[in-house]
Amino acid sequence: MKFIHLLYVPTLECNMACKYCYLQENTTDKMRQFSAEETLKFAIEKFKASFVMPFNISLHGGEVSMLTKDEFYSVIKFINDYYSENYDLLSNNGFKVGRPHIKTNLFSIDRHIDTIKEFKVSISGSLDLPLCLHKNFRVTKGGQQTLEKILKNIELLRNIPNKKKVSATIFKEHFLRIDEIISDIKYLDKNTCLDMNDFNCMIGFDYNSNGILHALSQEEQTEFFKRMHSEFDGTNLDTGVNGAWFNEFSPEYCTNCDNCGEKFFLLEKNGDIFSCVRGQGHKEFFYGNIYENSVEEILETAKNKIFFAHENIGFNSECATCEYLYLCKTGCPFVKNVYNSNKSYTCLLQKELYKKRNYQPHSNPSDFAFKYLLKMHPGLATNFQPKVYQENSLLDLIAKDEKLQQVYDDKAFILRVNKEDYPLRSQLLKNSRQIIQLLKNDKIEILVKEETLSFLSDYPNNNALFIQLLSGDCHVYGDEQRLKQKHVATLQVYKFVLETRTENGYYIYDISPFLREYFPYLSKENPNNIFFTTTCLRDYHYVKQKNNAYYHIAAINLPFQNMEFNVLEDLKL
């Protein structure tokens, strides 16, 4: 059985025209041919038939209160009955079974107060803080102010034994009035029935501001976090400021998934399924339609789209050594793509929260980063694989010998094929295999770091670039009868020849003629191999093999920087 978090949008219609609505003009109900209850019922039954169970069903919008009284009642009753019927199954799998829950702007909940009372519906409302900005930004579609009616509607909830909370999104314009925010939080706590220990602060980002509001810098986010703590730590709202207020940035939230597409889903009344409210309406985060696609197709699409959203934006090398990557997982894939950033847009705030809440730094962040990358960025994982230095291992021997470090320098040689560069590493140090295709008329050059010709050479002009070309086909060699790739040719190119072309500290030499000459002897079935070193570095390698048995064993195969390549039968390089 797979358990998921499901947001359900029974209507896109809304009675307000908030100036920074993420749905913008799409807050009309264009899905009236669909029944709010029937779509949810159909989806749940189809999920369950594929052994997928929502452990939480929350109503979102549009604005949920725009449903008719009958529609609202039937949807809320269905969710209530679902929780009752599946209480044991959900509880036994570690999930806390709650009440039906709605996200609302609070402007029209008076229409549904009887249903809210009957089923003890949990309420999550939204306000702008400070309240003076609410008057400016959260208005009806006719331009009328909404705050006075919303406060009256909140009062209707006073004697209902359900959860009632609000959230506020903080942009720079709000942050600049932080004293008023603090004052209004205290006002709402003292004068309303809202549980202000269950208040939520959300950090706005540029995408959903319509150019009217502006995002906080990471430094301002952190300053906001610290100011809230300095004001409310130790007060009657201490539980909130150290809990729910900033839980969106805690590891318990959705971004603590390697791949949120495996757990979080938003269903619209017409059956369309998206990632969440952030991805709602965006084709990059559209997973399919519950009426048209199988559950298996939807789940696979969800996993793949979130994977590619992370993959598309890349991985920040700073995260590979961060002690808190195991909590953060680099943040929301939607927002990262909005900002074209490969780090969480609340990175500094999250680190501040982790420290404040005494989350322990990971003891081996590099190891965790490698395991995370294997799942979410497999193409990059080998670049971050932790090095294991065992006594007398090859890595240990290299670390102890400055001369060997030059033999294995992964910046010493670059293979250039038709202007595309391939930095070369020793085959003994690679964590993955790369094989390229060399096509007809390709121009193939080797770039050699200028300093490499000076290493271990008293007279650099006597030193040479040393190239070894091997066929992919094998021979049995030597007294030990080892099966090895056929040695095709070697080439030595002396320093004064290389000096004729340079670029950014590298000598450049065209090896296309060399490959053309020996093309008939290359394998057409198996990957061929070409190695690069210098005569002095090559000599040192063999001296080290002779003098150190551990090195001889570790580097019994050619250790030099290399590239494997395929050729086709009719190629004439």
C-alpha cells in the first residue's frame, strides 16, 4: 500500500481578486459539468484499486466556500466518512487521522457555518499582515475591502471546537512594516478565537507577486525569523514561533522529500492532477487526468517530472558539503525553476531554523550528498563520490606522493572533439565509464597543461607528450599470459612542437592525422582506448611500480588519463 497527501480543488472560482494571486485571472469555474463530490469519489476509488491511499485530504481552491451549500456539504461529508471508514488502516500505518480541512480566504465561510459546525471542519484562513496591507491587496473582484467581513466571519467560529488558524505570506513590503506585523499578531491573539500558536508565516517569491510585491532577500528572511523569535520567545506564543509559524521550512514539510512527486498530489474537479498549489496550472507539473490515465501512469509521470525539474536546474556544489542537505534536499523544485537557482530560495532561513531547533548537523555530509545525488542527479553523482583513503590504497599512495599527484592530475589533459572539451582522468580513478563516438571528419585535438611538460624534468625541452593508442580487441601478452587490449601505436611529441599553439595555459596538438594513420587497426566492435601522459611522468610511474609493491598491484593496468571511443566500419578518420 502506498500513502499519499492529496489536495483537492472542488472549484477554481473565487470571490476575491488578491493582487498577487498565483492563479491570476484563472479564478472562475470552467468545470461546471463536473461534480465536486463525484470526481473526488471516483479518484479515491481508483487510487484504492491500485493500492494507493490518501492519508490526508485537504480542500483548496480557487475558493472552497464558493461551492453551493449542497456541494460543500456533500464533499465535506465524503471526506469525513472516508476518515471514519479508514481510521484503523491509516492509524496502524502511523498517520494521525484528522478532521476535514479547508484552505479559505474566510470571506464567505458564513454560508457554510452549519456544515463547519456539524463536521468540526478544520479551518486554515489567509490574511495579509499587517492588516493595513490586507485592505490594499486582498479585495473582492469588485474592488471592495474584505477585512471587516473576514473578522466577523472569524468570530462565527469562536464556539466551534475545531482548529482555526491563519497564515500570511511575507514580501518585502510586509517586512518593511515588521513592527505592525508584530502588533497585529498580538491583536489577533488577544481579540479573536484564532489559535495564533498555529499561525503560519510563508515567504513569498517573485513568481506569484504579479510585479506588485517584491521578494525578500535571504538576509531579510533571516532577519524576519530572528525578529519574530526575539519578540515572541518566552511569551504565550513561544510554542508557535518555535513550531508552526515556520514549519514550512522545517524537514517535516514537503521539501524534505527526495522526490515530492512520490507523495504529494493536487486534484482538480475535472480530474487533472498537478504537483501542488505552486505547480497548479503548469504543464511542467501536470501529472495526468484521473479519468483518462491509469494510477500507475500518473505516479510514474509525477516521479519523473519532479526528477527532471531537479535535474533541469542542476546541483549546487556548495550543497555537497552542507551539513543540512539531509534536511533540506535543495528545496522546492517549482521555485528553484522559477528562480533558475539550484539552491533553496530560503537556504539561510532554513539553516537558522535548523540551528534554533537543535537539528544535528550530518556527521558525514559528503557521504549523504553522494547517496542523494545517486537518486536525484545520477549523472553528477560520480563527481561527488567521497574518496576513501585506505592504508596503501592507490588514493592513499597518491596522497602521500607529490610526484604521483602529477601523474594522476585530472587537469593535465583535455580531449577536444569538434570544439567540445572532455577533461580526462585516469581510468583507475574514474567512478563511471564514458565512451564517445568519433565520426567521419571529426577534428580531434589534445590540450596539455603547459606546466605538465615541466614536471619531473630537469630539461623540459627533452620532455614529450606521450600518447598510447590501443585497440578494443585483445591479445594474450607476456609470460603471465594476461589478456590485454592490443597496443596499436605510440606517439611522442616534443615540447617545442607543442609550443606552436597555446590557449589559456594549455598546448594544443591536432591528433587527427595520427588516428587516421592507424584507423585500419582499430576495433570496429569494441571500444578503443587512447592514453596521454608525458615521457617523464610515464618513467616515474614505472619506477614507482618497481620500488613499491602496493603501487604495482594498485596500478598494474595503465593509469594514465584516457578516453574510450567507438568507430564505425566506414569511418575514415
